[in-house]
Amino acid sequence: MKRAVFTLSLDFELAWGTLDRGRDAFYRPLCRAEREQAITRLLDLLAKHNIAATWAIVGALFEDGADDLLHAPDLIDEIQRCPVAQEIGSHTFTHPVMTMVTREQAHRQFSLAVESAAKAGVQPRTIIFPRNQIAHLDLARDYGFTCYRTPEPRWYCGAGERDAVSRLGHLADVLAATTPRTVEPTIDEFGMMAIPGSMLYTPSFGMRRHIPASLRVTRARRGLMEAIRNRKVFHLWFHPTDIVVNMNEMLAGLDEIFALVAKYREAGELEVQPMVNLRSALLKEMEASSVSTCVGAGALASAGVLS
């Protein structure tokens, strides 16, 4: 790439993300704080620093309903009214783990997600899979999705985000303030762009509420500098729910990170791109150079991804 890129993706779920966990007494107050405070305050920070993020939104949130932790068209409208245009992507319709659903169920998830977003005038191009469990990519492509997030590279060998090995490995990274991996997107066999994550802005609840935001900021600073040195992507991601405990401190940490991003952008060392824009920019570079680490430009053209 010509220069480094910062991209931010947000998994916006409210209560859909934890319905299968059976701990409403714990999670619903977090989602209430997310609804009543976190979204507005996060949008204020994005506007302050002129940062466009990718909001991967559970499709059912576009719908009207009595339970405002399962339905939130008002919040989606607030996101769309942000002075800095935000990308609206999809997080499926009801947040199932897609590796555990049938083809028919996957069709329905993608179909309903696209239909619900259309009610808000949105045609989502980015799909972020619940719990980063990627499946049914060919169906996703058929519903118009062109890019998705993959799990960040890691040194530990946990089977998923929430198993014990992954939790301990991630905790060790945060406590040691290790430099996150910077990444290079690739084109997959379906012509979609896979954009790996670099760093989760670690949730603030449970034992992790005792981790100072300064350690998260240090890791992000190191990731940004690494991306600038190597002209790669630093991809930060989290759920808005992750910042509701110790909210002032967590938002102050994001304020520091976004200020660094703005500083490097103004110095011409860094671009800020939501995921769908990153895809477009990289495909233009691939077309111009006729070279890609994944496929050549001729194959890209024949696959229809240079459109």
C-alpha cells in the first residue's frame, strides 16, 4: 500500500449478542448503558476526530419492537446522522454463530439482514460474522457482501475468542502491552476481501475492568506506529458494550487513540478508511499495479471484483 491505514469496526448487537448466554441479569444492564450513553458518546468522539468507522449492525435492530434492547431504529438513525459519514455493515439478522447453522438458515440470516437494512436506505457491503466464526461465504457474496473481518493473527492456539486459552493469551497480550499485528487484506476464492483484525479494544467488564485503559492505549499506539513503518493496516475493533464499565476511562482511552490517528493522518502518514472504502482503495491499487499478493489483476477482473 502507498501508506498505512487505520480502520475501526464495531459490532453493534445490544442484547442479541448475549441471548444464548442465559445471563440477562448481568448483560442487560450493560446493554442498557450502551443504549442510553455509549453509542452517543462514541459517535461524538468519532465526529470530534473525523473518523469513519464500520458499524456491523444486527439486522433485527433495524426493526420496531417493544423491547428496546432488541430493537433500535432510533440508534441506527443517530449513527446515520453522525456529521462524519459512517459505514453501515451487517452482523447477520439475529446473531447466530454461523458455523453452527444450516445453509437454509444462513440464507435466511443474510436475506433478512439485507431486507431490514434496506428499510433504513442501506445496502450493506461489509459482513462481520458473530464471534468471528466465518462460514457460508459464497452465500454472503450472493447477497451482495464484498468484505468481512477475519480474526487477528495470534501467537496462542485457542479454538475461539471465548475459550480459556484464548482468554489467557489475550489477557497476557494486554498486560504486557504487546504490539498488535498489522495486517494485509487479501482476496478470497469468492472474490471477497478478507480484512483481518489487529486488536480488540479489550472489554471493561469482569476481571478486565481492573486493566487500566492506558495499557490499551499503549498497545494501539504501538500498532499504529508498526502500521506506519510497514505500510500496513491497523484494524481496531470492539463492541460498544465493551466500553460501558469504567465508561469515562474507556472513552478517554479511545479519545487518545483517535487523537493519535488524526495526528498521523494530518502528517500524511496514515489514511482512515472504513472497511468497504479500504476494499475499494486496495482494489484500485491492485488494478493500477497489476500485482497482488493474493491474485493478479487479470484474475480480479475476471472474478468481477474490480467493479
